[in-house]
Amino acid sequence: MMRGTPLLSLYRAGTRLGAPLIARHLRKRAARGKEDAGRLAERFGRGAMPEDARRTVWIHAASVGEALSALPLIGAVRKAYPDTRMLMTTGTVTSAKLIAERAPDVVHRFAPVDTPHAVAGFLDQWRPDIALWMESELWPNMLQETAAREIPITLINARMSKTSARNWGFARGSAAALLNAFDLRLAQTEEIQQRLLALGADDVVVTGDLKAARGFDPVDDKALAGMRDVIGARPLWLAASTHPGDELAVLQAHEALALDAPDLLTIIAPRHPERGAEIEAMAAERTLGVTRRAVGGQPTGMIYVADTLGELPLWYSLAPIALIGGGWDKVGGHNPLEAAQRGVAVLSGDDVPAFVDTYARLTDAGAAKMLEKRGDLAPALRNLTEAGHPNIGARAMGLAGEKSGAPDPEPLDKTLAALSPLLARALA
């Protein structure tokens, strides 16, 4: 049973009273395409019922990166327990689409919002036998409701930035209560282990990053050859995993660089592909020639909107320089290692608490540059070009590890070894 604190009790009461406001907010998001309107009931703990009473392993992943990192673990658990249902919850439309494509045998549901009623509805409906969390946020109601049902919970692939650890330090008692609601805590690195222990976690095991267990997705060689034929010798760069606000800076940077390189191609791969039409309109408004991949366009204009899922390996294989989006406005940034592994010189905003350690290693090696504000983007791109980005990309590749991007079995093996006793008790 999870230990309560006054702060957690206040949170629980506040989310119960605020449930109507949360519901209204979600309906507004659905109207803007940021929620799946046809599946909005799932966010309130309702929706389609399970088809049978099989044992259920619930994997909760925050978004795209965590969901993909969970796939090798799901495969291993399914191999050991073939009759078990694998249920995954995520919070974004993009991750839902990706799981439907990559793991159609996994049941996907949108995560319930963290109100007592929604979480209870979800748990009453699915009755999971064990919960595996790959999530950097600690959701109090979800943890409390799950623990109250005596469902074993494991924190998998845990990460916590210095900023988050410092913020939780002001509520250490509540942090300790939440962390110790997990039966097992598995961290990516020793630094994260120490942060969790400092917040009051009873014990934390270091297992490595499960993203390495998946390896990097292969490049579609036919698509790559086709793109190279169309692009030819044009100079190009990539803005990957962009968020609102990033694209305007990217378009402005393109305009500045195109003064010296009028044949420059800028590829924009938004984090959420459904924003493709919005980005196309932004470029057209600035009278920049723009085409979109999702509607069959080729990179023949100034701006190419790569609004498809699962093709980042293709764009990283084409571009010598990439901005990794999400580094401003408290988005948290995105993992730069796949870009670095492919020899891409990396740029990012400096607000990346979720990946601060990774970026620190890259910047210390001269393989990445952090930008304080979006207005720094054009000068940074110009400097990279003048400094010789191939050398920077080579340092990035060397630091990221194996050039092949082959899976590293060690994180998965360590995770399974730590999980096995809990899985055996829950699924026997």
C-alpha cells in the first residue's frame, strides 16, 4: 500500500474536483486533432472492454520513444508467457499510430488522465496482473490506485533529469512515497540511480537504456536511393522532431542561409506528423516553395515537410546537420543518439532536462551544440558549415557507439533478470 502525504492528498482532492475542467481541456485538444476524438472515452477510463480474461501485462509508456524502447521487452515477455495479453498505454496520437504499425498484436489504449475516477475505471476494466512503467513522470493517482489493488509495479528504464530531481527535492516525502510505490526500480544510469536514491527510493538497480536493446531502425535503401536521385548535389539540412515554435525558426534560418545558398533544401520532420498541413501553410505564407511527403510530394522545392511516421533513419542518412527539436519552451527535448550514431552534426535548444546527460557528453566531445534561443539557429548552422560538419559528425558517431546501430542485448538481459521473479509471481 502506498504511503500518503498531505501534498499527495491535496493533489488527489484537486484532481477529483478539477475533473470537469480536465475533460473540457481534452475535448478542446480533440477538436484541434491533438487527441483521437473517436477514442476520447479511453482517456476517462472507459472504452472497449477486453475480449477475454487472460493474464494481462500492462506497459505504460509516455510517448513515442518510450513505446518503441518497450518493444524488445514486450517481445521477451511474450516469448516467456505466450498466452499473456500485452496491453500498452501511451498519451499521444502519434505513439498510438506507431504501435498499431509496429506491434499490431499489442493491445493499445490511451492512458487515462490522472484523476481518481478515470484511473479507477481503467483498472477496473482491464485488471492488469502486473504494471511495467516506462515514464519519467510520477502520476500520483495512477500509482496510488494501482498499488491499492496490490498490482505489482515496476519502474523500467527510469530517467530523471537534474532539474526534475531538484524540483522533487522540495517535496521529498511525496517523492519517496511515489517512488516506493514501485516494487522494483530500474534506472538507465548510475547518475539517475543516485538521484532516485537521494529522493528516498529504497533501492534502485541500474540496467542500462532499453533503447539500445532495440537498436536503430534500418534505412529503406530504395527510398534513400530515390531521395538522392531527386535531391542531387543540393545542400540540405534537417529539422527533426520539431514542435510548435520550432518550425518558424527553421523557416527563418532557411531564409537567412538561402541568401548565400539559393538551392538549399530544408527538410522538416515534425514530431507529430498530423501537423504537416499546418507547417506547409506556414512555409507557403512566407512564399517558400514547399512540398509534403504525406501527400506524395518530392523534395523539389525549398522546404520538404516529411510528415510520415518511422522515417527518421532516412532523413538522418541524408542530412549532414540536424536540429533536434523540442529544446525550447519546456518540451524537454529528444534523444540525439540516433542522429549522432549516423554521423550527423547535432544542434538543439538548451532546455533538454530529459536528456541533459546525453547532450552533455556530446557537447563535451564537440559533437553537438546547444542553443540558448531559436534565433541562434541560423548563425549556428552557418558556423557548422564553415567549421566542417563532417568532422563534427564523425565525433558524434564515435561517441554514440557502434556504427552499425546493432542492438545491444545487455540492457534487455539485465532488465529481464531483475523482472523475472516479479513476472513469475504475477503471471504464474
